[in-house]
Amino acid sequence: MPAFKVIVMDFDGTLVDTMGGFADVAGDVLHRWFGTDPVLARRRYLETSGIPFRQQVEILHPGDARNDAAAEEFESRKLAGFFAETFPRDAVAAVGALQARGFKVVVSSNNFQELVDEFCARHDGVSFDVVLGAREGFYKGRDHFRVVEERFAVTPGEMLFVGDSLKDGERALACGVAFVGKVGTFTRDEFEARFPGVRTIERLSDLVELLS
């Protein structure tokens, strides 16, 4: 592996096991607003994950007047399940091990900044070097990578992005940032089909071994 200095990690589905609950809520929301079969709606949510839900709805239903309302309902309903989660012990141990080895560890999420900040503040067992969330005009991908470059005086080639979605991989590689896929939302074969030769991990502790 190249000599990385900063490990940038997606949040939902990578650091925290929230994607299953989010998919359940999204499936119901898409069913209620657009009449999509709940099972199909859940699958389509996962297939387009890695970007804000409002953008996902636009992909699934371009220009539909109901998109804003559906997205607002999703963002409201997901909160209870979101704050009921915690960082798995494997994630806590992996982040600490990476920092002990000299890596900076950054959170990069398309959840709103205030939500990610609050989640991290509730769990003092893990500390990140920078936490980046979403706001209008500022999202995971190029926007976040530029902040990391400036904050730590690194190049894209000195960053590694770890994410659980295909869109995570697309955004990283489009910016010249290396990518490792975390299996769960997508399978190893699905990552390999989209990004031939990509490294994948099943747990974040596998990343520590990969970089050792």
C-alpha cells in the first residue's frame, strides 16, 4: 500500500451500523410517496446510497414535485434509529490503532454536520482528528477532500478513503484518492465488478492489518 498519511472514513455503514435502519425507513417513505414496492424501494435506496437522500430521490424520481417532502420525512424519521446506534468496538479499536500508528483519521459523512457532531459527542470512547458532515453546497467527496488537503497539508495521493458504497468509490477515485470498500451494503463481488482490483475489508480492524 502507498504511504498514506490521512485515513478518511465514511460514517453510515462504515463506522456505524446505521444502513439497515435507514434502508427500512427509506423503503417505507418511497412506498408511501411514490407507491414503490417496499422491498424494491429498500433495494433502490441501498443501490443509490453514498449521497444525500434528497439526491437519491431525484435519481429515482427525476423532477417529481413530491421529492422535497419525501426527503424531509426521511430525514425526520431516521433520527430515532440514528441516535440509538453506537460505535462498534471494532471501529473504536481500529480508529485508535490507526492513530497510534501516526495516521490522521477523518470522518466524511453526508449526514448533516450537526447530527454527526452530536453523535460523536455522545460517545467519548473514540476521537477523530476532523469530523466533516454535510451542509448546503458542501458534501462528501471533493468538498471534504479539499478540507483535508488544507488542514493536513497533504495531496490526494496521501489520502485513503474507506466507504461502504459504490458511490463512495466513484467520488474517491474521481478525486485521485485511493479507495478501500467495506463489505456490507455491497458485496466484495459488487465492489470488484465496479472497481476491478479494489481492496475490500469486512471489518475496520482488517484495515489496520492492511496498512501495517
